[in-house]
Amino acid sequence: MNVTDVLAVLAAFWGVLMALSPLLLMRRILERRSSGDVSIAYLLVLQVGFTLWVAYGWALGNAAIIVPNSVAFGIGVATLAITLRFRHPPERPAGK
């Protein structure tokens, strides 16, 4: 293996770890039973980016790009689903 191959493996491995990091956010949402402080727009922007990276990796035939971004996309869908599930309408002050 040359340096480029080693870097590709390391980058893909680290990319998968990064893709799994939203599990920490999901755990917090589930513990609190609320996602009121989570930006849905931010999560949607990430999903678009993951989709573009998967398409780019596919066009290149590059698994080091495809694998971590596919994992990130899947975790992102789950994060969005949990965020939407635990999104509660804002509470109104009493008497209004």
C-alpha cells in the first residue's frame, strides 16, 4: 500500500466515526424527550451535503468517499426522524 491508500483508509475510518457522532445528539434528545434546541435546518443542510458527497464518490468509484458519507446519511435520517418526533410546540404562558 502506498501513502495515498493508507490515507484513504484512515480518512474513511475517521469519516465513519464522524458519521456516528450524531448518535450522541440522539441520546441527548431521547434522555430529555425534547429536541427544541436542535436546528432542523442545520440537519437538512448536512443531509444535502452527504447526498452530494455520496454522488461524487459514486461518480469516482471511490469507496473511501462513498462509505463514510453513506453512513452519515443514514445516521442523519435517523437524527432528523428523532428530532421531528420529539419536537414540541412552544409552551404558551398561562393566561394567554
